[in-house]
Amino acid sequence: MEGSCGMSEKTLKTLVGALVVIAGVWAVAALFSSQGDGGRGASGNIATFFEDISEVSVTSVRMNGPDYNSELSGGLDNWTVNGYQADSAAVFRLWTAILTFEVGDLVASNPSNHDRMGLSADAGWSIEFDVNGVTKTILVGDTGPRVSTTYVRLPDEDEVYILEGDLRTHVRRLPNEWRSKRVVGIDTAAVTRIEIQRDAEAYTLVRGDSLWTFENGGETSSSAVNGVMSELASLLAVGFLEEGDSLEVMDQGGVTTAYDESSNVLARVTIGTGDSDRWARSTGDDVIYRIGSYRVDRIAPKLESIEPNP
């Protein structure tokens, strides 16, 4: 019995000691939490910053940085970036991300921390939203302490918060990365005739009941014709004509024109060759696109490529 009671007292003392240690640790943690910046949730304007921001309510988005700026304008399905047609997929990813953003804990209130967090007023990044007649601005810093978090603060406030979401990647996207790279995209079901000029050769393809043939009725390579149709449906570029690029050597390498059954032009794509790249321009679009050389052979194949294999 004494051994049993002694064991119980020892166990009890051990448990009490453990509880004292735990209570002490908790008290110290609470003390430091109350005295420091961490652990306090967002409040005020920054806490609700993203609540009224959506593709429906916003008419313009400006992303400003020390090296370049991008401005999305328009709205809904008609966004442009710096005056050019925007990439709908990139814009969609921005709005989808914003729907998930949540401003979290305060992590710093001393302005001396701004530089190391990428939030200095003169060298940092910002994003502005024109929403319901009001411009809302938030400064966007470096990646936060966890993956897919971002340091943020309001322009006139020193407090830095953790944004649960990767806003940094969107804000720092290069202007050309926001632009649409679609050279042409038509409904190929409406195409009944295609005229192709490549180098010194020219030929015409016509759609039959089930097959494409040459205008004189000759057979064609179905895979080559499918390649032309695929590019007419979605010819994507890899870049754009940049400042300093020369078009003086842009000799016309090919022209592909697609018509409907009423002989209306559905698309006309002109191909050119540069010093080391191929260029493409679509009728009705002033943009000159840089495309991969393999796409030239698909959108405007040489006559020998469109003929069936013997």
C-alpha cells in the first residue's frame, strides 16, 4: 500500500510539474505576442480591401513598379493591356486568385522593415483598382514566410500584413506576358476554300463533301490540310515585334487566306522571315507577331507538303 501511495504521489508531482512548465511557456508566449507585431489579425481598410474587387466591379487595374507598368482596361471579356488585346487566360487567373485572397496577421509596424519586405515607397510595387468610381491601392512586397503568401501594406500606413495568396506573381508579370498571343482564331467549320501562296508557289484547296482536294480535283494530304485548319483555329505566337527588331528583311514568305461559302474572307495570315525569326500578321490586326518556324510550315505549307505521299 505504501509503495502504491508513494507511486501515486510521485506521479501526481510529475503531472503538476508538467502543468506548471506548460503554463509558464504559455504565459511567456502570450507576453511576447502582446508586445510584438505578430499574432494580431488585420483590421480597418486593409482587412476588407479585396471584398468589393471583382471582374464585374473593376474597370481598370494598374500594376506599377520601378522598371515597368501594366494597365488592364475594359472589363469582363474585353480586357486590354497597355492598349493591346489581353490574354484572357492570364486575366482569368488574376481574378480567380483575387477571389481567394485574405489579409492575415500583422507582421511589422516599424517602417524600418519596409525595405527588407520589398515595401519601400520608392522601390516597391503597387496595384491599383478602379472600382465603383473609387481608386483602391495596395503596396505589394516580397513573398511572405510561407509559399503563396505576400507582404502587403496600404500606401499611407506603416503596418505590414501577410496576404494569404500570391499577388506578387501577378503584379510583376511583364507587360507582354499579359498580352494575347493569338494571331488568328476562326471557326474552321465555316471554311470552304483556302488559298495558299508559299515562296514562288500558289495553290487552292476546296472542301468537298468529306475530303479536301486541290481546286482541280487532285488529292491532298489530309494530315497537312488538318495542320492548316488547326493553325487557322488557333495560331499562337511566341512573342511580338520589339523595339530594335528590323522588318527591312521581312521578305514575304507566305500568305494563307480562308474563305466561307459566300467567298467572304474569314482570315488572311501573312508570313515573313526575319534575321532569325518568322513573323506573322493577320488582316485587321496591326500587331506583328513572332512565331515558331514549324508553324510556318503548318499555316502555309509548301506545295510538295500538301500533295499526298506516293
